[in-house]
Amino acid sequence: MKKIICALLLITLCICSVACSKYENYSSDIYDEALPEKNESIVDTELGSTASDRKIIERITMTVETKTFDTLLEQINSQIKELDGYIQNSDVNGNKIDSDNYRYANIVIRIPSKETNNFSEFIATNSAVTNKKVTTEDVTLSYVDIESRIAALEAEKTALEQLLASASSVQDIVTIRAQLTDVIASIESYKSQLRVYDSLIAYSTITLYIHEVDTISVEPEPGTWQKIGTNLKNNFAGMWSAVKAVFIFFVSIIPYLIPQVIIAAVVITIIKLARAKKRKAENK
């Protein structure tokens, strides 16, 4: 029995040292990347690589107004399906019986992280956003810590299974099985935490507060094509204004140009007559 207990303690110490070593190596890597002595190009490359591996949880809260409540809800449902998202929770209240009975909806939506910007732009284009809040949480260190704990527990589980296979007495078997059960339970608990993290990282959480109104308090944000159309319109308007300004300028200075043109014509005529007279005299 004493040998079994000693073996368990030894295994636990070894596993803990492995976990701590892995965690310290990760922290050391982060520290090394922050050292100012490194070449700038190398630092940029390493930070870019690290940033791509970070575990970021994003949450967005938006309050919007709309005069077409039912249409907006249909558009949102269609957009969620198109982006491979899903509705986590939905609460729609009120009935549009008269102009004083406005409806509202609270919808919690999960959208793939890579599509978050597209969905936010869609909402801004099809409704009037009165408030928007974006929060992000970096859980990289917690994620790595849990992975290290799982690795350590997996190693301990393997060692316990080997001890159990070689145990001879009932008391030793009972003790090892109890320890093995605790280790397995811990592994499953940590894996469950990782699954929660993976879900929150892969899918951003967007909470929408939709209010039905008769009058929009803010103008909806124009879409991409609307912005392009507006810019083209403004550019053509600017060009036309410039052309008109040049035309008006030349028309305005005509009264000043006419005398100068007459004088120039008289001078040119005199010069031509003088040259002709001179040539005639030379020919004689």
C-alpha cells in the first residue's frame, strides 16, 4: 500500500512539473516577442503569427430602429441562414394594432467570427443603429493553461492505468481506481471548458434590440453601393460646377475682351499694310 501511495505521489509531482514547464515556455515566448532588441521585421512577423493564434471572444450589442418591423425580422432570419449562423434566443413583444402600440424584439444571434463584420454592416444598412457596443476578450492564456492541465492529467491517467494493471491486492485496486476516476472526471471537466471556449471563439455573440418606430431618429447607414453612387454623384456634380464656373468666367470677361480684340485686329491690319507697302517699294 505504501509503495502504491508513493508511486502516486511521484507521478503527480512529475505531471505537475511537465505542466508548469509547458506553461512557463508559453509565457517565455510571449515575453521574448516583446523584447525591444529584436529586429523590427522579425518582431512584426512573430507578432503577426502570434496574433493569428490568439483566442479572441467577441460580443456585439446593437440597438436599432425600424419602420418596417416585420420585414426587418424576415431579412435578419434570411441573413443569419446565409451566413451559417443561428438564433440563440429570441423575444418579440407587442402587436401592431394602432400607431401607439409599438413592437420590440430582443434577439441573441451567433454568427461565425469571420462573418461578423458582414452581418453588422447588413444591420446598419437595413435599419437605423442608435447604439453599438463591441467588446473583445483574449482568453489565450486561459486556453493554453487548460490544455496543459489536460495533457498532465492524460499522462497521469496513463500511469494510473499501468499501475492498475499490475496491482495485486484489492485495496490497491480500489485506491488506484478512485484516483483514476477523479483524474478522468477532471479531464472531462477541462475538455468541457475548452468546448465552451471553442464555441465562443468560433461564433461571435450579437445581441440585437429592435424597436419599431414611426419616425427614425437617425438616418440608416448607407450600404457599399449607395456610398459608391453618392461619391460618383458628388464627383460629377463637382466637375459640372467647375465647367459652369469656367463658362461663366469667360462669358463675364467678354466685354473686356471685345475692345482688346478690336485693337489687336487694327494693329495686325496696320502691320500687314506696312509690310505690303514695303514690299511694293522694294520691288520698284
